[in-house]
Amino acid sequence: MSNLFSYWEQKSFLSGFDVIIIGSGIVGLSASLYLKLKQPSLKIGVLESGFLPAGASTKNAGFTCFGSISELEIELESGSENEVLNRIDMRWRGLEKLRKNLGDSAICFEQNGGYELFKNKEADFAHHCIDRIPWFNSFLKPVIRKHDIYAVSSDKIAESGMKGIFKIIKNKYEGQIDTGKMMSALLSRVQGLGVNVFNNCLVQKIDNASDYKNIITNQGVFKSRSIIVATNAFAKNLIPELDVTPGRGQVLITAPIKDLKIKGAFHYNRGYTYFRNIDDRILLGGGRNLDFKGEETHEPGVTPIIQNELEKLLYETIIPRQKPKIEYRWSGVMGFGKDLSPIIKQISPGVFCAVRCNGMGVAMGSILGEQVADMIHI
Ligand SMILES: Cc1cc2nc3c(=O)[nH]c(=O)nc-3n(C[C@H](O)[C@H](O)[C@H](O)COP(=O)(O)OP(=O)(O)OC[C@H]3O[C@@H](n4cnc5c(N)ncnc54)[C@H](O)[C@@H]3O)c2cc1C
């Protein structure tokens, strides 16, 4: 295939790269942005297998969140306080970086708050989480640098019109963005700086035998001095030793709803289910916990077991008095591991990776990209 490229194409489009980044999700594009801003003369290419990014970055819910109390409790069960705090710090700084890189209006950032719901049948668990509010407020203070991050929000239950809700804990520093606008702004920004982004370009193998590495793709062979693998859920295809397992996330969006009262980023069931308002509609997603095995896949798709449960929550609890049609359904795939921290490391001379956002890449992706880019010295 590469023999069909002209001399000019070979010289200008396929070779001479200082850095090739594999994957055009938020991590890969953020790495390219950081490198270009630091060293504008670098020749950087991004290779993306999809027509659009085909992982999670254009498919997510657009929550700018750093953790509800029940989610953080789970994290504390498997990791030290230091590890958990480090991840919260990455999410918070990642969000600050994302906003600074692209601007709040370009990504439609709104700080409407994050809300953790507890249904009537979860009174004991709600009381446990409420009792923990003071502890978490002081635990997060060194990284978030704000007072009273979490508080019980009594008004929100009546205001939102939801049914069967016992308590709500508000995190006043969480918010939401328009994911499509964010990724489109990020792409425009890096392309404006001269980064070449190639779509429909599946990397099949990295051959790093020499100083200039060969990156073998379905379109031809690219040559670069350094490589960043930012393929998240797909990381094992290129670096089999990494502990990254795919986890599909399903989403639906309703038709526009008249006088919609839901406003903000809502978490339910330890973060496994989430919903928000967008353009007078509700976006609702998650439910991976209903079928962990079935959702451990790279394949896009939606399934009745999860979609039916999401619809039940929507019509019985979230908007019990309305029944708008579901107008969109889709899925995206995330990268998970036993360790909840991302993997940012050198794989071999000149080859680096930044993967496994554990479902929090909107928050930490910009920082992850920056950290891996900082490992490259040209
Ligand atoms: C439904 C859903 C909801 C979510 N909601 C949120 C949220 O509200 N807040 C939050 O913080 N996070 C959320 N996330 C997680 C977040 O979207 C991800 O953590 C983040 O997008 C990961 O970014 P990434 O760049 O690491 O990976 P990705 O966006 O997956 O990018 C990796 C890219 O690599 C490409 N690729 C893979 N293999 C190859 C190859 N061999 N050659 C070339 N290209 C390749 C893929 O096509 C893909 O585009 C959600 C995810 C999903 C699926």
C-alpha cells in the first residue's frame, strides 16, 4: 500500500515526524497541544483509526466531575488516601487545564453542581454518606482549595420534580460541558497549530528497532522519532502487557422536554448511573454494573438489559410525570484496570503511553496528555 504514495506524500505526510501520537481522543490531542505550545517547530502527527474518534472522548456524558462521596468511598476501599487524593488532584487540575486551553464558552462549560441521589430505600446508605461530608470536605481541601465542597441539598428534591428520592448531596464545584463542542474546539486548536491529524488510520504495529520508528498502519508506514500511545481501551492491541480492560458505557437522550426542571450533573448508584440536562433534553447513561461481563467489549452497541433499566429510572424516578421519546442511543468504550490510576510511562526507548482513564478522562485527560508529553525530550 505505501508504494502507492507519491514521493511528495512520502516526504511531507508520512515521514520526518518528531512525534506521532496514536489515538485522537482527549489525551492524544492534549498531548499534541502541549508539545506544540512548548516546541512549535516539532512535526507532530496524530493517527486515529476512526472516521471520528472511536473510543470515549466524543461519546461521553460531559460531566466535569471529580467524585461523589459514594464513589470516593469505593476508591478508598482499594487505595490509600494519598492515591485517591492524587487522582482527585489530577481530575481537578485536568478540568482547570481543559477550561484554560479551550475557554469556557467554546466548551459550553456550566457549573450547575453535581448531585448524588439516594432513593427512599437507601436511607441507611444516605445517612452514612451524609455523616461523611465533614470528613470529605477537609480531605479534599488541599487539592480543591475550597470550603464546603459537599452539602446536603434539601431544595433540589422538590425543585427537580423527581420521585422517590430520600436525600441529595450536592457538590457545588462540579459542572458540565458540551462534549462535541469541546472535542471540536480541541481538534481545531491543534490543527491550527500545525498538528496533522489522520483519520481512518489504524495502527497495526510499532516497529521501534531503529532511531526512526516505523508505525505500520492500514494506510501505509509512518516514520517518527518518538511515539505516544493514547489508545485507552484499545491499549493492549499495541502493548499487550498493559493492564487495561475495555468497559462499554451506554447512553440515551430524550426528545426536548417542556419546562424541564432537571439541571446539573446527577450521579446515582455509586456513579454507575448518571444523567444531566442538555438542550432541554435529558442525557442518561451508565448501568454497566447490570452486565459487567457483557459490557467488557470494544464493540459499539446498546442492549435491552441496560437500556430498559435506564428508561425505567427515567420514567419512574427522574421525570415521573412526562414520557418523552428517546431520540438518541449510543455507546462508547472506556479503559479500566485493577489499579484505578492511569498508566503514564515509557514502554521502550522513544515509545510512551498514557492510557486507562478509568471512566474519568474528561476530567483528567488534559493533564494526562501533558504529563506524557513532558516525558519526551527532543
Ligand atoms: C458513555 C460514557 C460517559 C462518560 N462520561 C464521562 C464524564 O462525564 N466525565 C468524565 O470525566 N469522563 C467520562 N467518560 C470517560 C471519558 O470519556 C474517557 O475517559 C476519555 O474520553 C478517554 O480519553 P482517551 O483519549 O484516553 O481515550 P479515547 O477517547 O478512547 O481515545 C482513544 C482513541 O484511540 C483510537 N485508537 C484505538 N486504537 C487505535 C489504533 N490501533 N490506531 C489508531 N487509533 C486507535 C480510538 O479510535 C480512540 O479514538 C465517559 C465515557 C463514556 C464511554
